[in-house]
Amino acid sequence: MGNQLFMSAFFELNSGRAFGLEQGPIPWRDIHDWCELYGIEEDQKDDVMYHVRTMDNRYLKECSAKAKRDKGNG
């Protein structure tokens, strides 16, 4: 399954993200609950947590950069 597991987790969890003035990170509890729902066990759960957090951090940085660019063009 490889990286598909991590990508699936990220895209599913991304839809439940908190929105406000800026987007917040995917909550730890949401990642944990996702793993529980899909029967992900401890070692793999750590991997899911790491990879989803890594993708989420990158996503948030890209969103922030885009918002700054858009603000500068507005």
C-alpha cells in the first residue's frame, strides 16, 4: 500500500480541518481516531501520525504563502 495510506489519511482528515482567519492544523485526536477507525496498529499509527503531520505542515505553509501572495495582489 505504501504512501497511499498516508495520502488517504491526509485527504480524508483535511476535510475536517478547523477554519478561521487562518487554517489550523489537523488535530492530533482526529489522526488518532482515523487510525482507530481503520484498525491501524501502534507502529503503523506512529508512521501515519508522522506523515500526516509532515504533509499538513507543508500544506499550511503553502496556504500561508498563497494568502500572502493574494494579499499583495489585492
